[in-house]
Amino acid sequence: MSTTLTKEELACFSDLFTKQPSVVNENSSSQTETVSVTTEIPVTLAKILGKTQMTLLAEISHYRLWFPLNLKMDELGQFVPQLGIPEVVDTRGADRSWRMNELDNVRVIDYQTNLAIEVLSLSSTGLTLYAPNITEFDEPRSGRLILSKDISFSIEYQKVRSENGVIAATIIVGDESRETLRQFLFSMHKTQHSNLYEHKNGEVDVVPY
């Protein structure tokens, strides 16, 4: 049995999903949307979401948005829910963090060679690089991930495989930097899939998880 979010909760989600301009898709009414709260976090996301004990799960189309959900006590002693930046998971095939392929001048400055390496795709857990000059390495390498003129941070990246100069690698970043990366990816996901973030008649179903 499903219930309906309160007006305050709807306003919260509406504000969250429409911080950037979006375009209404005529077919958006065919998409299903559900929201649920769970204390069971998938093992594959536990490390990404850190010490989060609860999450709010929003499902739109074939994407799952896992929002870290924390309870803070205000000055009146009342618990106030606070949503963090969500991890976007693509459920097509095996569930995995959403990978962004349309990148504009995103690059890694490799600390060992000081080379600027083009990033071909990026998720919160890994990336692919075009780096024909450094394909042969087994130990983790360090570098600075440049997302934009104003956003960059240090990472470690470990090669998973390489072919024709393209490296697929996992990445390790600090907690604060991971939040920055998650925010960047969520913003890009909203921009690229703006139609999915349009509410249908102002209603979202809440489904017990």
C-alpha cells in the first residue's frame, strides 16, 4: 500500500530536483517514480555512501537515486531529516554507479609525469582515460582530477585494464572530495536527463521498502 508525501516533503523534492533549468519531455508521464526509505544499504554502495545508516531511495525510469539520510536534532530538540547528495545507479544490466560519457575538458593531471590526460568517462567509482603513454603500470598512480575551472581534487587510480591507449581504472578519493564528485555527477545527470526530474501532477508515490 502506498501513501502520498506531505506538501512540505514534495516541496523539498521539487526544490532538490529543479535547482537547474529543465525541459519538460512530452513522454515523461510514462515514467514511473517511487520513493522509499531503507536502513539496508546495498553492499556495493556502502563504501561510497560512507557512514550513512539510512538512505532514501528514489526510482526514476531505470535509475535509482540513493540519498544519504541523516537525522539532526534542532535547537528545540526535534529531529530534522537532512538529505545528502545521492549516488545515481544505472539498473540496466548489473547495477552500477552511473557513468558520464559526455565530458567537456575533464582531465587528470598525472603527478608522476605531469601530463594532462583526457578523461573519456567518469563515475563515482571509476573512469576511463586516453593515455597511450602510460598504459603499462600495475601500482596505483596519483593525480589531480580536474572537473572544471573551479573544481579539482587529488585522486588515486588503479588500472583495471587497458587497450589501444585507453585505460579503465578504479579511483580512490577522500570523503570530502567524493561528495564533490557525487554533486558534480548528480548535477550532470539532472542536466542530461532533465525530463526524468519533472513531477507528474505534483505527486510522488511513497512505497515501503
